[in-house]
Amino acid sequence: MAVTDRRYRIALMKNRDAKEPVRVAVVGLGFMGVTHLRAYLDSGGANIVAVCDAVRLPVNGILQGVAGNVKKSDDIHLGPKVKVYRKLEEVLADPDVELVDLCTPTPLHPEQAIASLKSGKNVLCEKPLARTSAAAREIVQTEKNAPGFLMPAMCMRFWPGWSWLKLVVEEKRYGAVVAGRFRRMSEMPAWSKQGTYTGGNDLGGGLFDLHIHDTDFVQFLFGRPRAVFSSGVSKPSGSVDHVVTQYLYPGGPAVYAEGSWLLTKGFSMSYTLHSERATLDFDLARGADAMQVTEPGKEAQTIKYDGPDGYGEEVRYVVDCARQGKRPAIVTAQDGVSALEICEAEEKSIQAGQVVAL
């Protein structure tokens, strides 16, 4: 059912029972779709009413696991009542669906996100919102007049050991941050090896699919940089699969990030922030001791976190927004556009070999 009166739709969502689960459809059942499905099942606030994929579908309510760039996931038991669709149009015509979660390949995002918004649904869309910032701006323009909201799935803003940095930076808990380094390294994801992401420059390579996490997180912590200077390694198609970027902030801090799909095997992510009174260091390889804070004259302190990972926290947040009829604030559709604009500047800097202003 298409809803044209945004104010009516928002009022309807605000008046709903806050304890009533949000009815979700996940579109695209590859590695990320399976990851999101698991997060919804664990959230306690969502009811998966439908799934959609042109090829991979559950059999007798069971969806087989799939490999990504971390590890192969287990099978998911969705139950016999979940609706199974092959086309997005079928999902959007279903009045039971309130929130559409798009986990499809990047080139499909603009058309699918715009159609979902126009149908009156709330939307969670995997990053990047589009291959270009121009296409992403069309999504944002649609959202302005839509009854529902769109949130880009920038999961690092919710990740344990990362999300708390926003308060650390804003409150200057350890003094001002003077320097920062972010690093995200991965072997090429299984879906890329199978051809999904190796078909050409329009998909953006590791720069737009992986490194964008850190680009977005840098702007989350410090605001939009004044300029960038990047170097990188490109495939013959032109897609950048290894990038090192310095984000230029007049007066500081000195911040850079490295992202790569060139790792022979595995996945790692880390950061180091140097503040006036402490060094904050995260390394996924340390497992439960990943997050550490070291202050002058003291032993390193390990910060422990309980609860879901970044995907789980992200899903819980978007579900809560849908239940309360409020637009997301931790990450907005405009944030998704800005992250793309910065990545485009990084790509241009690699090609030109010079600083690119934003």
C-alpha cells in the first residue's frame, strides 16, 4: 500500500505499540543478508515476515549459510511462516512489511531504495548507498518527501570498541585527539571471487566497498575533512583495491587510514588514537582484549564489552527508530552521501597524484 501523506505515516508509527515487533523483509540473501537476518532474530524487537532473492531462497524455512570475507555463516532457521519472494516489487506490495533491509549489490541500491521509500517503507540500505554520490543524492532527495526513513548501514558507528570513541572525542575525555590511524585489511571477499564484484569499475573495488567504513568513521569522529591525499593500487579495470589516505584537517588532528582487498588470507581491523593524555588502541586480533587504553605511568587497561556486535547494535537501533517513528540520528542518509563524496575525492587523488579539496 503506497502512502503519500508523510505526516499521517509518521503519526501512525508514533502511535503504534512500542512493544510490537517491527515487521521486516530482508532483500538479498548473500553473506550480508544472512548477517542481518541473524541480527534481527537476536534483536527481540523485530519479526522477519519476508525474504527476497532472485536465486538464494530458504527451503522449508531454512536458509543455508554463505561465505563472506570473515567466515562462513551457519544455516538460519526462519520458520515455515516467512514469506518468500523473488522480486522486490512483491515485497513492496506486501502491507505486512514495515522495514525493508537492502543487502543487494551496490548498483541496485538507488533504484531499490527509491522504490522502497516511495512505497511507504522504512529502509536500511547496505553501504555504499550507490557507486556515485550523484546517485546517492537522488536517494536522499526522495527520502525528504517520503513517509519513511532511509538509514545507510554504516555498522562501524555501532561497533563495540569503536562507537564509544564519539563521546571520547567530543568530551575530550583524555584531552584532544592529536593523531589517529585506522586500518582495515581483507582478502577479496568470496562473492568477489565468484564475480559479483570483479566485473568492472562501476562497483568501486575495495575503496568503495571496504575502506568506506573507515572514511565514514573518520568523518563521524572529526567531521568532514577539508581535503584528502591518497595513494593506491588499482586493478586493470580501474577499481582501487588498496588505498592509503591522509585526511586533512587544518589545525589537526593528523589522521590517516589504510584499506585493502590485497590480503592473501583473512581479515583484520584496528585503530590507534593518540590523545593528549592517553593512547587508545583497538586490534581485532587480540580477541576479547581488543580495546586497550594506556595512560602515562599506568599499565594498559583493557575495555570489555558485552552484548551484540556492530551489526546487532545497528539493527537494534534501526528497529527502535521504526518502532518510535523517528528518523535515525546516529547515521543519516546524508552521511552516506558524504562518505561517498570523500571516497570519490580519494579516488581522484590516487589518479591525479595530488591533494583533492572537498
